[in-house]
Amino acid sequence: MKQKLLPIVGPTAVGKTALSIELAKRYQGEVISGDSMQVYRTLDIGTAKVMPDEMQGIKHHLIDILDPSERFSCADFILRCKESCQEISKRKKLPLLAGGTGFYVQALLDGFKLGQDEYSADEKERAKWHDYAENHGRQALWNKLNEVDPIAAAKIPVGNEVRVVRALEVYEKTGKKFSEQNDVQDGEFDALIIGLTTDRTLLYERINQRVDLMMKRGLEKEARSLYEAGGSLLPAGKGIGYKEFYPYFAGESTLEESVDLVKKNSRHYAKRQLTWFRNKMDVVWFDLVQHPEQIKNICAVVDDWLLNKER
């Protein structure tokens, strides 16, 4: 049987941490951080790291496991995440994956063999079909699938570009129809991906407010400590929320300019996160910021998934 995993993805400042804890309590789960910066000790404020007093008794993994001078690659993430999933499952608990770098989550779920030719070939093939959809439209992409596998096409909506591309990719790679392979996801995980988002204007306001709160909590001091330890020369030193302060510490800009740049870069990163998750992953989306009552819908979807019903 495949490993059950419940990833919660989306841009920053939409409530992923709170939702992961709520679902972990409801479904007897433990939370794995999917964030490439939260692995670093001492970097708490700028990474929006969940703190022990906020965990509500839920065990968390892949937080505070490295020093800022240590490297943490996508391959490292996949290895450690799989180990955590196994440990959690042995305790008869449900693994949840909270937040995360889009590429890391995709690589984990799709079983990418990083650094190998097969990975490069898969990504190239996938990009080809996404480019086709961008140039000719999703209907034309769906028509391509309908030509080679009408049974799969009948089950996949025209607007679900991720699954259409996956079906075409499987057909080209294996020569077998996607519908004849039980419509399963590549890799070793049975994952239900819950996505959180909200209105873009509201999202950007929340990001700006979050940065202001980080400054009140001591972000400048945290960034200075990283700068004095090596700054951009450290593996952890290039993260958003830290690198923007380096010109200020060097006397080349003002504190206000640095804070404004943190907000700008955070907004741009949120936009990139949304684009990645929407274009490359099969996500069920909700807006808990404007519609907190949707938590009931999320639980209903999770209940169905745990019972192995079709979504």
C-alpha cells in the first residue's frame, strides 16, 4: 500500500500552519515542515516558524535540525521526509506536510530521481505539454488526451491541466493508456493536496502586515546575527527576510528600504508559489481567510480520502 500523506500548500500568510495543527488534532496526525528554511536553528522569525508553545501538543518534524552553515538540498528533504513519514506511520499516526517549497513537494510526490537523466527527461516532457496548453489552450491539450485515451479524458475535466498533462506524460513514457493504469499517481505516496489561498489584494495586505509583525518581534536582530555569521556566504543566508537587510547593515541603504524590500520579495514569492502549485500539482483549493467555514468542506474531503473514495 502507498504511504498516506496530507500536504497543505499555498502562499505565505494564508493559515497553513494553523490548519495543519487543526487537522493533526482531528485525524491523530503529526506535522512535517516542508519549508527549506525552517530546518535551520535560530532562524525563527523570518521563516515564520511554528514555535513550541504554538504546536498545541502536536509533534513536528524537520524543524531546527541544522545550523545555518549546513546545506539542505531537495534530495535531503525527500530523504528526511520519507523517514519522518515512516516513523509517524509506525506510531499509527497520519503524516501531514505543512507549507513548503513547491519544487520540493512536487519532487517528493512525483518520485523524482534527482540528478539523474530520467528526472530531466520527465521534467522536459512535462514542460512541453504545459507550454502547449499555454500556447493553444487547455481545450486543445485535453483534445490531445482524448485522441489517445478517451476513457481517461472522460474522467478528467478540461480545466485540470495537471492531470491531463500527467495522463499524456504516462502514455508517451510507457506506451500504455493512463486509464489502464488505475489512474494512480506516480511515486510511493497516496497524497491528498489541500491548497489554501485568498484574494490577491488581501493576500498582499496580510503579507505586509506579517512583515511588520516580524519587525516588532525582532527580525532585524535575527537578520543581523545571520549577517555577522557570514550572511549570503551561508547556505541559509540567501533566504527572503534576511538577505534584504544586508545592504542596510553594510551602510548602503536605510532600514525602511530593507523592510519594503522584504515585503516586495515576499509578495513576489507568494505569486510564484501560487503559480507553481496551480500549474504543476493536483490541488483541492480553499479560502479560509475569507471563508473560515470551509474547514467543514476540507474535513469532508479528507474523510473521503481516508476512506479511499474517489475525489
